[in-house]
Amino acid sequence: MACVLETPLRMSVLSEVTASSRHYVDRLFDPDPQKVLQGVIDMKNAVIGNNKQKANLIVLGAVPRHGSSWNTSRTPSSTLKGLSYHPMLLYLLQQETSSTELRTECAVVLGSLAMGTENNVKSLLDCHIIPALLQGLLSPELKFIEACLRCLRTIFTSPVTPEELLYTDATVIPHLMALLSRSRYTQEYICQIFSHCCKLRHWHSCGFKSSPQPLLCANGPDHQTILFNHGAVQNIAHLLSSTSYKVRMQALKCFSVLAFENPQVSMTLVNVLVDGELLPQIFVKMLQRDKPIEMQLTSAKCLTYMCRAGAIQTDDNCIVLKLDHDLKHAHELRQAAFKLYASLGANDEDIRKKIIETENMMDRIVNGLSESSIKVRLSAVRCLHSLSRSVQQLRTSFQDHAVWKPLMKVLQNAPDEVLVVASSTLCNLLLEFSPSKEPILESGAIELLCSLTQSENLALRVNGIWALMNMAFQAEQKIKADILQGLSTEQLFQLLSDSDVNVLMKTLGLLRNLLSTRPHIDQIMSSHGKQIMQAVTLILEGEHNIEVKEQTLCILANIADGTTAKELIMTNDDILQKIKYYMSHSNAKLQLAAMFCISNLIWNEEEGSQERQDKLRDIGIVDILHKLSQSSDPNLCDKAKTALQQYLA
């Protein structure tokens, strides 16, 4: 019976288990210890990178199920007393008669199983793997200890593993502290376990209605306090000078979780010496540009948490000591903190929300936009750009703090590296749902953005046209006219011939947004129609990708929706032939876009529809529609049938 199932295996499950998987498990029962060892080694090689094989072995019961807890006695056999085991991995790992090599290989295989899916980890937890591995740490054999720690690290870093399992026995933490000195691997794995099992217990209500203050309802102290009381700071500090980068990083991460919202730890860290240097000095050195970004960000966390706790001030002399001549600590610290928040909030809405809800955070970012240090300004803008990806925050916090005002100032005469990030942020603030869009328009943004489209810097050209595209979306006719006037016809078509596909796509997007709403379409085409039709022709004839041509055909479809503008298509035989060509194209996207053009031209409720239908029939459009009405593509088929109905109405 598998350790994750309460009933015998169903045939449907067994049918998925390969014969080779059974073979690996069967070899664990061999009476020859050497064959058992070779079987475990072969099993290890079989499961590496193979999640299906891992799942099969777990289903077959390669890990036993039992209900014991970790016995703190140093006699491993005491944990086995009274239990009935089959010779599976956990049994072999715990057997005193098993060789050290066999026990080590068992721990390695278990660790590999844990690297599979979260269900694998759940199954291992059900088998009480943690007590067995913790028991293994009592062994005198270093290789076996390292293998057990590596497996424990993998299990504890899984989101399905409760951190509390590390703290159920009071002897575990001090034993782990003692193992820190054994090797660089024990240091790396133990620090990583501590980092993932160090959670701050938050204050919450215990349900006493009359209680004026929330109470802490939890059993025992915080994880931070437990680790701190067992000498975590002193035991881990010297690891920051390790020759192993992994050890240094895991030690640094430990300090970041220990110091988080913890004044006691933060105050202690200030006075800790490592090779004659105070910890804050070491953290600041780790912020320097020649250090890996992971190290910079984590050390910035440590310093940020210490600052919040009041343990250090940003101008504290102990931090400034021994820095390079051009390293200005206060600026460097703020720069690193903004970078950290920018990175954390880049792709996660929940984290963005937490960052913005941090007390005075938006005020700090806004103030950072006007810093004298160009590096701090740049990192503050990056942080703002990261946060501007949140629809909710654009509608609330960004509006409450009028972020657009300092952002517009940043865009004045800034170096290109700042302009690129600031203009990217502005693109987001100009989205339709952003309340900042209107005041930005009123502040003269059109002129600024039009000037960016003329930049030699490709990123600035893209951002300038992108922002104008967002600005033009569902805009009033006056705003569209101002955009066209600010760009000038010459510049617009210069952008349409740009060699960069991103510039071209965004310019087409702008043109498509400008050419929406019939009165706007007719107005723009009456003044710029000749040039626009020339640009459309050149793009449809040119060597462009599918997306570019699809966007261009969509622009033609918008023009075809105009009242008077559609005549610019009907009187242009070259354009009509191109629409006909793309209706029969091999790419369905282009066919569908061309169909939209035809549908708008032949719609029989509009004046002159009969004449347009007749002309399009004469050039063979109806024949193509009949063919497309038999298309296997449902969108093309439906669109063609709808178009044909216009001829029958």
C-alpha cells in the first residue's frame, strides 16, 4: 500500500506504473546488501529530472508510512522500537545495520523525490520523513549529515511544508547551530532552512470582545526569537566572510529575515563584529556595483530593516566608514532600497499592494524623484514604474499623491537613462482608466512626447509613440488634432518607415486609435488621407511581419467605417486589389482583417452601399466570399456569410 493512499491501489493507478518502477522497488528487498545499495543508486539515477518516475515510485510505496515522531534520544534504534517496517527508503535510512553509504544514498533519493511536485512533498510529509531525517543528523558521518540536510532544505523550502515542524522539538535548533561548523554544505543548507522557517507571528484578535488591544494568540515565541535566543546572530555572522558565495548569500538572507520588523535583532546586529568590521559596514560593502544583484538587494533589505527599527541612521558614521570615495551612503542606501522594491513589485500584484501600503512609502518615492543624486532619482523612477503596473494603484495611490506632477518634472532635461524609465511610467499613467490622464494632458505632455519620437534613442522613440497611442485611445477630437499637429505629418510618416518593428507597431497603434469614431475618421482623412493611404500601401507591399500587416489592415477597416473616408478606399484600385489579395492569404489573421474592410464597405444600411457592392462584385470579391463561407475557420466562415447577406438584403 502506498504511503499516500488510505485504500488499496486501484487498477487505473497500477496501469500507469511502469514495470521498471516496480523493478527499482523490488530490488530494495534483496538479501544482499551490495545489491540493495546498487538498487538505490540506480533508483537515484532514474528519478533525476523525471517527475513521472518519482510519482511512480511514491505510488509503489518506495517510502514507508508510519506514525512515529522524532525521538530526541541519540540512539536511533529507539525510534524504531515497536514499529513494523518494510525494507523501503526510510527504513533503510534509519537502520543501524545499513552502511553509511546506503543511508546516504537513501537520503539523496528522498531529496530527489522532494524536488518533484508539491504532491510528492505532501506524500513524504505523510510518511513522517522530517523526524527520520532529523534523526539522521545525530550520525557522526558528515556525508550522511549533509545528505539529510540537503533533503531537509528541499522539503522546508516547499510552500506545502509547515515551518512549525522545525520547532516541535526543542533540541533541534541547538543541534543545527552546532552543525554549522561542520562544512560549507552544512552552513549553506542550515542557513537556507532557517531563512525559510523564520516567520514573524503577527498580532491578531483572540476573540475577547472586551479587549481594547489585539492579543498574540500563538503557542510559544516567534521563530525569530527562538533562533535569536539560540545564538543565530553570533553563529551565522562569521559566515559572511566565507569563501563560498552560496554560504555568504544564505547567511545574508538569514539576517534579512531575522531583522524584519524586529528591533531586538536589529539593535544586536549593529554591534556585531566580523573580522574586525561591524555588520552594517559589511552590508554596505555588499551594496557595491561589483557585487551580484542578489547580494545587493538582500543587503539593502538588511539595512532597510535596521533603519526602520531605529538601529542605524542613514548618515551613521559606522556605515560610511571604509567605503569607496564616490560611495555616498545615504544616497546608496536609498538607491538600493528603491531598486529592491522595484524588483519585488515587478510581477506580483499582492507585493505591489504591500509595498504601497507601507507607511509613507509613496511620499518617499515622490521625494526620491527630486533627489539631487541622479542614481537615486533613477531608482525611484524605476520603483514608480514597477508600481504603476497595478490598475488599482493607478486609480488610488497614484491619484492621491498626484504622482504625475513630479514625474513630469523628471522628464524635463533628464539624461536618457532616466527619460527611458520615466517615459515608460508615463505610458502607464496615460492608460484609459488612469485618473492621471487628464491632468497630464493639460500639463503639456503632447509636446514633450512628440519630441521624444524624434530621439535617436530607440527606447525613447518607442515610449514616446507608445504614450501618444495610449493618449489617443477614445480621446476627444481636439486631443487627436493636437497630437497630429504636434507630430506633424512628416514625422508621423517618418515613424511609419522606421526600421524598428516596435516603433512601427506603436505608430500603427496610434494611427488606429486616431482613426476611430466616424466623425474623427472623416476629419483626419480629409486632411491627411492622401499621405495615410500612401503609407498603408507601402506597408502592405513591403517585407513586414504578419502582426504589422494585420495592424495595417485594421487601420484600413477603420477608414472603411468612415462616412466619407471610405471613398478613399473605393477610388483606389491598388488598395482594393491588396484587400482582395489578403482575403485569399494563407494566414487567417490577415484574411479576417481584410474581411473587416469589406464588411464595412458593403454594409447596406449606409448611403452608396449598392454602388460599392457592385464594384466589389466586379473585381471578384463575392466569389472569394463564397469560398470563405466554406472555410474550416469558424471566424472566417461566419464573417463571410454575414458579408454575403448584405448582398442579399
